[in-house]
Amino acid sequence: MEFFQHFLNALQFGSFYALIALGYTLVYGVLRLINFAHGDIFMVGAYIAYFVAVLLLGGEGMSGLGLTPAMTLAITVPVTMILTSLVGVTLERTMYRPLRRKGADRLYVVITALMAGLMLENGNLALLGASRKSFPELMHKVVWTFGGVSVTNLKVVVIVAAIVVFVLLEFIVSKTKIGMAMRGISYDKFAIPLMGIPLDTIIVFTFILGSSMAGLAGILYAMSYPILEPYMGALIGWKAFIAAVVGGIGDIRGAIVGGFLLGFIEIGVVAVFPSTLRDLFAFSVLLGILWLKPTGLFGVAQTTKI
Amino acid sequence: MNTLLEVKNLKVRYGNIEALHGISFDVKQGEIVTLIGANGAGKSTTLLSICRLPPPEAPRVIEGDILFKGKSILNMPPHKIVSELNMALVPEGRRIFGNLTVEENLKLATYARTDGGEPIERDFERVFQLFPRLAERRKQRSESLSGGEQQMLAVGRALMSKCSFIMLDEPSMGLAPLLMYDMFRTLKVLNQEGMTILLIEQNANLALRFAHRGYVLDTGEIVASGSSEQLLADPEVKKAYLGG
């Protein structure tokens, strides 16, 4: 029974990692850019969710609109996803695109992304101070017990939400023209305008997809662990990035599998060893996977056919 | 015949290197025009400058003017040259999306079309009728196609974008002679149906037998021009490009 308990916890953690890892992998697929600010976009998402929720719900010294928690949740999710995607698009428009236009080497764009992430963290610190925010409860906690396994409604919501997003994303990428264009860019950016496709539109769309998923992860994470602080995105962002690489960066299935794999390894380690060993063991295992398959689980070595 | 494309005194510089030293040529509606010349003469540069590819990221300076139906297109974004002017480029090396299926490649080329499902369906059928091999392989990942089939796909893709003016960069490269003749026959059919064609070729003999008019490009300058018959008979051209 304990096994199923761990299994569910791993799925929940895996959902967070996978949702964030997808943002890394999508942007990498289209721009060959590792968007190191992405973990901090997740953090911004959690904060946006906090402010939207408090505004609607009241509390934290604000009178708010006095909506019910259920209504608040229903509005907070889409609003947060939209606002977070705006943050992602703003980074692309104000920081990455100008560099691209000037023909900057990719290294400089990656460094810019690192700086953008630090700016988001420290901007948050400057604006809101170092005190932590506690996220209001939007869902009355219900615990179901089957045998020895206890499941909270929140855990189910996190896992189901993540699965719905994956199905939706898979549909967009494999069936729609804009999804085809995203896959096309990852193969050959040069030929995209030749199809009459505005490159920038596809890039912006990619940032919207990635950032809105980070925003969703932010809400779900804040609901699960209701303490927000400016650096909360840093470590989880790194982990999700590593998960994306282990899965094979640029590949959507890879990001999902990598995210869940990391969740399972972490929970598995904690189940057996003291929790202080968690990250050391988890990353050793991931390192081992990369050692065996340097392109990641789903990655293929880039070859060009002439 | 109205002039469709007019290139006026085009100079292209990459950093300190001037690849084109001011070339001028034009293509009239319904014509097949060819630019011939040796490797490095500036043929591909000319086509890429017309489409302004790769996108503005590359440090490149273009001087002179490029007119389409009398209007300068020098400041038009690359994708609009395809979607608004109905020009298409079949680039050197074909540049198909190898990770997409044949069908997806063709579908992607209809991205900017606004004329709805039925004309697009008709164009699909047309492409599959011109290139039955593509129909057989429509569900296949396109990187698994042979070189000849990839070239068919590249041309098919251009047709799906509803072009009325097609520019081809070395379509014969890497093709077996039989496939090459097939390709040129198909292009001729398209031309007879009204397609304007600008062709770039190293194989001058083939190109001049196919085209109505031609220009000879040599290290960034046009050194000869005229009807195909004139160029084929020109002793200088014969000596330098047609193997004596």
C-alpha cells in the first residue's frame, strides 16, 4: 500500500516537472535557445495566481471581491495562464528578439535568458520584499482513503490537469498547422518563411504555450505547497530543465517522460533513504542516463541530409 | 507581356565581401528565364536576396532595388513575398522538413492561404497527379525520400503555396538524368499553364534548352544576356559554359 502512496506522490511531482520541462523543450525546439528564465516564469506564475486569487477572494489585508473559493479558482486558472504567457512573450519581445535581429550568437541569448531570470527573481524581491506569501486555500481539502492509500482531491486535480494539458498540446503540435510549423522550425528554420509563414508569430505562439503551462504549474504548485518566495522557481526550474534534457530536449514526449521520471526517482530515493540524499541520488541517476544515452531518451542526434 | 520581376543594379555585401556588383535583369509574365554561371558566381545570392532569406538576422547589405509589378519589395518581410506576391522559392538543397510527413510538408505550405478547403484540395490532387510518387508516400516521413522525390516534394510544396511565379535553385542537382528530364518536363507543363519561372542552373546546356531567355552571371556581374538561341550560339558562352 505504501507503494501506491509513493506512486501518487511521484505522479504529482512529475506533473510539476513535466509541465515546466515542456516550456524548456518547446522553446528549445523552435529557437535552439535554452530559456533559463523559464523557472522564474513559473515563479511569476505562482505570484500572479496569488494576487489574482487574493483580489477575487479577499484576505491578506485586502477586501477583495468576496467570491467563493470555487469561483476564484475557476477564474484564477485562465487569468494566470494568460498573464504568465504575457510575461513570457514580453521577455521574448524585449530581450531575445532584439538580439536575434542583430544576429547575436546563441551563447549571448542564453546568457540574456539567465539574466532575465535573475531580474525576475530580484525584481520580485525588490517589489514585494523578502517576506513569504502564503497562498489562500482555493479548494476545500478532501481526503479519500482506499485501503492504506490516502488521496487528496488536490493531488487528483494536479495529475488530471497535467494529463489534459499533455493531450491538448499533443493535439496542437501534431494536428494543427501552427503545430506543424513549430515542428518544421525545429528541423529547418530557414525554410519556414518560404511557406508564407511569419517566423515571429510561431516563436511568440511557442512562448505563449510554454509560459501558460508554467503559469498553470505555478498555480497548482502554490495550491499544493502554499508558501511563495522569490527563489522558488530557481531549483525547480533547474530540475525541470534537466528533466527535459534527460528526456531529449526539443522532444515533447521526452519532456513529459523526463519530468515524470525525475518525480519517480526523487520519491523513490526518499522512500528508501533519508530525504537529504534526494537530490544527490536523483541527479546521479539522471547523469547515468545521459552517460548511456547522451541525446536523452527521445532525442536523436542532429543529422543533416544534403 | 508585363514585367513581373525587375532587379535593378542589385549589390549585395556580406561584411567586406561584395557578392553581387550591381546586376540588373527582369522576368516577364509567363516567361522562363534562367541565370546561368559557375559555382560562386552569385546565382543563389541573387535568389536569396529577392526573398531576403535567411531572415534579417544575417549581416547583409542590399543596395539597388527589386521591383515586383513595378513596386519595390525591398522592405517586404520574407513570408509576405510568398503569401502576398504568390512567389515561391525552391531553394538549393531542397530544404524540405524532414521530420514531417510528405502530406504535412504540403499542408504546411498552405499555411497563409485564405482561399479555403476546396481550392487547397484541388491543388493537393494536382500535385499528386504531377508527382504520383508523392501520393504513394504521403504518410511517410519526408527525410526517408530519395533525392529525386525530395525535389518533387520541394516543387510540390511551392505549388501548394499557390504561387504564380516560381524560382528554382539548381533543381537538377543530385538527380539522375532520367528524373532530371522528368522534372523539367513537369516544369514546362506548369509554364504552359501560365507559371512564370526563374531558374538557376549550373547545367547551362540544360537550362538554356529549357528557358526562353537567359543571363550569364560571372563573379557577381552579368556578362551576357539574350534569348536562349542567341546564348547557345554565342562563342564566348559556348566556350565557358557549354563545354566548347
